[in-house]
Amino acid sequence: MGSNSFRLLVSQLSDSGLHPLHKNLRTVRLGQGLSQTSILTGEAIARGLAVLTDYKKILEQYQPVSIRACGTAALRIAENRTEFILEAEKILSVPIEIISGEEEAQLALRGTLSAFSNSESDKPFLIIDVGGGSTELIYLAKDNAHPTIQSIAVGAVTLTEKLARQQTAPVDLRPEFKDFFGKIRNARPLSIIATGGTATALAALDLGLKDYDGQIVQGHLLDIVHLDNIFNRLSQISPAERNLLPGLEQGRGDIIVAGIMIYKIILEHAEVQQMTISDSGLLEGIVLSQLPAYKINQATKYPADKDSI
């Protein structure tokens, strides 16, 4: 349950890994106005609970053996989050966990690594997840030991609202990321993997997908030239017009430009000209976190178990 969207993943575990049975994304905008007031609006709460009611029906169809429901940036900072959580728990009949930014980054790391082979990830790389209310940065050295992690309280929704408040005044994001990149200043050359809704939306736009397909998006290489082209094209049309573009889900049109701005700043800091898009990330990490034997290792093989999670 994020600041912009709620997502559901039902997966089956087999000897060859995770296999999605049902994956769904719904734009809720739970964090609407939260950066100014620290309060979830009644309308946002109602939208969120309506989506969870739909998700409960889907879960009843699959009867998963284990369910983990997590909230991220919006629920971390909302002063009235208990109001939402109590009603959400009634609907889902499971506890709602508010995970920290660091745990969110760790889970994104787990899920992202699960989609890449040894040869693809056996080098220093940076995983980026630009969400609605926060951006998670995870640097992993070649030996895969002791990742450097930082969660920064700026995301596509919060930046969009900040830009609207400042209107023509420039917004400088560089200070937000300066500390993290100072920690990894010697990590060059650096490969970047981008995961999350903003990243996959950019891949879908770049590929011209009419209908989103995670298998096609997975591993797509997006360079800075194409990213700039998408940014310039979207900056010249209205949010309503953006929502009509193939590959962009409804409700993302007003925040996608801010999301691109964050990626552009990160690529500049990292001195990298391209990034690889991963369809797998936080959701898959949450599923994998329920397996006691799972380790953060891309070579991990999972036991043969046909149950859904």
C-alpha cells in the first residue's frame, strides 16, 4: 500500500522459482496532500479501502497459505494512519505492517535480484525504486556483501505537489541525493537497475506497449537519450493527455514527469547513461520474505512447494 498505488501479487512457489498467478496495480493516491498536512484525507482512505475490498475478493479465490500486507511511505508519516489501518485490517483479516524505508529497500533488493541471473548481476550495481512518497536506493558491490541503503523522502507524488506549490521556482533535488552518492563515490563503473511503478511505466512508454506486459518490460534497457525524449514529450502535454498514452496506467499522468525528474538526477549523480528496468521488485521481495530459508543471493534456489503465497 503505497502513496500512489496499491498492488497485489499472488505467487506460486516451485522448484524453478516464483511464478505469479495474479498481479494487480490500482491507483489510489493515498498520499494525496500528505506532504503538506501529514493527514490522510477521507477521500483517500475511502479509495484505499475500496481497492482492498476488491483485493479481498481476489484473495478468496486463490486461498493463499500466507498473506503479508505492507504499507510504505504514506502510512509511515500519516498522523491518522490508525484510522485507515483498523478498517483495512477488518477487510483483509490480516495485520497491516508499516515497513521502514530501510526494510522497503531491502525487500526491493530481494525481489529485484530474484529476476536476474548470476552473470547479469555479478558486478557493482545500484537498484532504484522511485515510489509515490519515497525513493529507495540500494548499492550492492560485486561481492554482494553489506549493501549501502538509503530511503529518501521524495517520490513522484510528493515532488509533483512540491512543484505545484512552487510553480515557476526551480526545484533542486541534488542535495537530497548528495549524501548517498558521497558514500559510493568510488563505485565506478556502476550499473543501474530501476524497479517500481515509475520505472516500468517508462519502459512501457519507451516500448510503445498498448497493454502492459511484465515479461517484455523485464530487462528493458532505457538510455538517457530516450529518457530525455520521453520527459520532453510528456512535459508538453496535459496530465489528462498523458493518461491516454498506451502503456501508462490511469492516474499516473500527473506524476510521471516528476518521477522522470528523480531518475534524471540520479543518473546524473551516478554518471551513468542508461538503466535496466526490472518488473520484479518490492512485491516479489515481500513474497520472498515469507520464506524462512530465503537469502539475499541471486543464486538461491527455492524448494519444490506448490502452495501459493
